[in-house]
Amino acid sequence: MPWLLNLAYLAAVLVAAPVLLWQRVVRGKRRPGLWKKLTGRLVRRTGDERLVWFHAVSVGEVLQLEPMISECRRLWPSLQILVTTTTATGHRLACERFLDCHVDWFPLDFSWAVDRALRRIRPDLVVLVELELWPNFILAAHRKGIPLALVNGRVSESSFAGYRRLRWLFSRLLSRFDQLVAQNTIYAERLEELGGAPQHIQVSGSIKYDRIETRRDNPDTQELAASLGIAQRSPVFVAGSTQDPEERLAIEAWAIARQTHPDLRLVLVPRHPERFDEVAETVVSMGHPLLRRSRVTEQTALQTNSPVVLLDSVGELAACWGLADVAFVGGSLTNRGGQNMIEPAAYGAAVLFGPNTQNFQDVVDDLLERGGARVVADGPSLATRLVELLDDPTTAAALGEAARRLVLSRQGATATTLEILNELLPEDIRRETGSTEADRTADAA
């Protein structure tokens, strides 16, 4: 199987090569870490300290790891931690957030790359976030006797339909995991139907709720507001994780709302960094002044009165949602399937999203059931709902409070997940958990 997969991967690389070359030559798009990914030459582990390897694909998964790794440090102080990512933005953010961890690139799923990476790292446990299933990597780790865990596991409805057609493959992979920790019972049932062993499947809740900030006066949000010249009294409409053409729809909705709410600010946060310049051009072409986060200085922050802000930075969206009176979550008026709406809900913003939210259907169902969000069908519907919420702040506040209460009620998944992972760690590390808890009890007494 490994060499059949290698041939399939090589064929895919050959097909994609012209596009990759064009992006490199014409657009200057670099692919950092490519050599390490191809060869598996990750930084070699030295010493015999125990090590856990966490893999987070991109920015979203890196952010999910924050509460887990913080708690790992408390529970198992001697444990070494490696965090790998696939994307450049995820890697950059991991380097910023996990200063006391090793950060590297996840190898491409060629047999030689994953074998070399596992030999160089010699992990005591591998933890994959959500549903990152690379056949050669998983099978190689299993052959080497390395415990495997999937945490915060999720299988969206659309993905499940496709995965079932490849059940023969997923069954072989999922059966290699020592623990499959799902976000909810629906995802757990789907993992079992795809071939996961029932005795190895557990439900933890979603880690996303645990890392969520709920206080608008947190330092990151306050610093962002000051940098962008957003006064506390100014109403703010944030359109985040957007894709084309959602920025244009948000601008049109904001322009309509501004006719009756002239001090309304708009903050645009595109999903993909490579679109920052394109979105900036869209704002200007529609005749609106623009402030770009990347070009803010203390002086511009003091002087700016630009009603439109482009947050062209990575890793600040979570703090930015704390500025929103009304929040539109992107990827939902396109076929993307929606983006994470938990963060704006946690701040008590009045949350709006489109009808295409299958990637977060469980969260959407909960929010709508509790009266914590509204669905907009299209651009005109977005404008109508935005104006209604600005005109009726009591309804907007009730919407936001219902969303915030939901988030608070869902917290606790990190502790549950780490209790499960503790059983997969070597005995000497598991003993640290007991001694750490004993120390805390003694300190409290």
C-alpha cells in the first residue's frame, strides 16, 4: 500500500506542478518548509525525555491547541511537545503562540518522508486534531508501536457522504487509532460507521469552546480597538472569514445601514491572506476610504476616521470579533460550508451567517435553537438584517446574550480530552498528573 500511495501522490504532484511553478514565477508565491515536507528531515529529537507530537493543519487547529498545550504544561511539566503544521500561516502562528514548544513542518505523506520523520522525532504519542488522516503516516506510526489519538474529531455531513464511499480505506486507518475523541455523539457515530473501533471512540465536546475569550475588555481586543481608532461608543459591523464575493456584499450592506447609522464602522477580515490586496482594491473601487491593519502606526491610529478597516493580519480575528456589535461569519454565502461562529457568539455579538453552514451544522443548530443567531439568505437579506439589529439594540443584545450563554455552557472539553490522553502516556508521565494535582491540593489547603 505505501508504494501505491507514493505513486498516486507523485501523479498528483506532476499534475499540479505547472500551477505551482506559475504561482512561484508569476506571483512570487513561496512554499516555506517544502524540503522538510518532502524529505521528512524534521529537527532531530535529542535526549530521552518523553515527547508528544501534536499536528495542527493550519491557523484554526493551532488556535484550538492553545488550551490543550497550556494544560499539558501544568499536568506534565517534564513533557516535551512538538507542534507541526501544514500551512505557512499556521506555522507562523504556532511559532508565535508556542514559544516553549518545538515547532516544525508535517511531512508530506510519502512513505520515505513519514518514516524518516518518525525516526527522527521518536514520539511517545501522536495527537492529530479534527480529522487529519494521512494513510502512510498513520500506518507507519502504528507499525512502530506509537500510540495514536484523534482529538476534537469532527466529520461534517458533506464530508461523511464522500468518506463512506471510501470506507475500505477509512476503516483501515481509523482502526489503528488508540483513541478517537469526537466533539459530539453525531460525529462519534460517523467515526464508528467509517470503521473506528467502538471501544476506542469517546465524546469530549468541542475544544473550540474552551479557548474562547468571552470578555470584550481583554487586552488583545482593547489593543486592536486602540490601533484601529475604534472608540467604545462606535457601532461596529465585523465581516470575518469572508470569501469572494462576501466582502462586496458586506460593504453594500454596511453602506445601506450607514444611511441611518452614519457612525457605523466596518471591519473586513478575509479568510485567505493572499486575498488581502484584492479586497483592499474592492473597497477602494467602491469609493470608500480604507485603513489597513498592516499599515497602522500610532500616528495613523490617532488620526484615522476611516469607516472601513481591512484586518490584513494573521491570528487577530479572534480578538477582532470582540469589537463587533453585529458579526457576519463568512464562507456561508458561498459553497464553502461556513466558518467558525463560536468566537463572535462568545463575545455576545449579534451573529449572522448565510445558509451554507454544513461545516458547523451542530453549532448552527444549537445557536438557532437557543435564539442566538440569524440566517441571511443573500446580500439584500444581510443588509436588511443588519439595519434591523442596529435599529433595535434590545433585540440585538438578547441575540448576543443567548449566544454567549450557549458558549459558556459548552466549555470543559479540554479537561475531558486530556484525561483520555493521559491513559496513552507512559507510566512515568502519568505519575506526574497525580503529583501535580496533589501539589495543587496542598497549596490550596
